[in-house]
Amino acid sequence: MGKKEEKKEKFRFKGERTKSTLIIASSLIVYLLTLHFNFRIGYTLITALICAMGTYELIYVVGGKSKALIAAACGVSVLYTFSVGYHVAVPHFGVVVCFWALLLLCMTVVLNQSIKYIDAVMALFGSVGLTYALSCAVRLNDLPYLRDRFTHLEGLYLFWLAFGCTWLTDVFAFLVGRKIGKHKMAPHISPKKSWEGAVFGTLITAALNVAILFVYSLIATKAMGYDYFLMRSGIKYLYIVPVSALLSVVGMFGDLSASVLKRNVGVKDFSNILPGHGGIIDRFDSCTFVLPTLYGLVVLFADRLAF
């Protein structure tokens, strides 16, 4: 490839990446608006689409091409997400998941020419595991249904905290690692990640989360008509730093686990649905670890996280 062709290719790549970035930003703004105004069908539908596309990518990345398997897995993913969004309890959930797994294995027997065992495994993981993880964004937003002491604005803050920890850590770890990173974290998995970037990315993110909480509290309390210093409900500052640090570390493991899978199957990205960014899982790999972790912390320690 000549220099002119190489420049054109780089320009085309940057143009596609810019378009994809605008699409991601626009979608995120729409998603946040549906959450803020509690437009349930809106944020549930967006989450369901993300989960279904992620499930498709997991099957596709291992070479699965069976339309029947993809349709079934994506359909289950959407139904599961809507059950979360509309608080529909699935009776005997463990039994249902077991029968779904058995059905997938039966499909590998009946359609053995088109469905491999690994395809069924990825279909199960995507439709149940990945969907559960990403739908925790909806669960965080719906915290008032879980605990009376949480307000809708506090649920929104926890949503911001989860995504902020993933993306802020990634950005600052990359920037710091590019400048002073010398010790590779996982050279055989992700050569660009360094320990210096990871440490400083985590610390900077924790500091920013404290500042964000302060600003958010001022805005939220005024919106609710409370005096900030007399507010009786809210997220404790004491726990933000350790929680933020934990989520940053967990998010890095999510990123690395996705990289391991891609290396095992020999691909660069999960898909090319977002040119320049890769696929849905390439953008939400850290979130699949962070969202359920934060939701678990809130469920287990809600009485201590809020006062």
C-alpha cells in the first residue's frame, strides 16, 4: 500500500470512528433522558436491544451462524430484559435457566451440522449471563422499588457511577499509560495496558467521583427541595473512594476477559457494527463486570451505603 492509499485509509477510519462516536453519544443521551424521565418502555427497549446485539456477537465471534440459534438466544435475551424492566418475577428462575440450557444442548444434537457445542454455550452465556449483567443498569435505576430510602435521583447517580468508573478508568489509564507506562499489566492479552496506567486511572477516577458526587448532590437536593446540609438521604462520601476503586479494578478485569476471548478465537473486534469502535461488547465489556458488582454491593450493603 502506497503512502497516498495509507493516508486515505487512515482518514476513512477516523471518519468512520467519528460517526460511530456520534452515534454512541447520541444513543447514550437518549438513554439517559429515558432514565431521567422514567420512560420505562424507552430505556427497557434500548437495554434489550443492547443485550440482544451482545448475545448475537458472542455467538458470531465463535463462528456460530445458525439463524435458529441466534433468533432463539436473542429472543430470550429480549424477554429477560423486559421481565427486569417491568419487574416480572420469573418463577423458579433456576429451573427455567436449566431447561433453557438443556434445550440449547438438544439443538446441538438435532442441528449438529450447523450448531456447535461452543455456539450453544455462548448462546446461554449471552442470553442469561450477559443480559443479567447489562440489565443491572435498569435495576440500579429502579432502586426505589428495592428500597424505600433510595430516591430516583440516587438510582440515577449509581447508574452514572457504574458507567463513569468504566469509561473514566479506561480513558485515564490509556492517557497515563501512554506517557509513563513501562510495566505491562498483561502483555500477552492486552500489550497496551500498563500497571502505571491502571493505578493512576483508578486513583484519578476515584477523585473525580468524589467531586461528581458533591456536584450531583447539590443539584439533586435542590431538585428535591432539600437543604444540602440537612439532607437525610444520600450516598455516603466515606464509601465512594473504595467502591470507585473496586469498580475500576473489576472493570479492567472485564476488559481483559473480553480480550482473552477475542485472542482465543483470533479476532480483533467482536463485530464491526460500530466502525472504528468494534462491536457492542467492545464498548460494554467492562460494564458487564461493573454493573452487577455495583448492584450486588447496593443490595447487600444498602443500609450502609445510604443514610
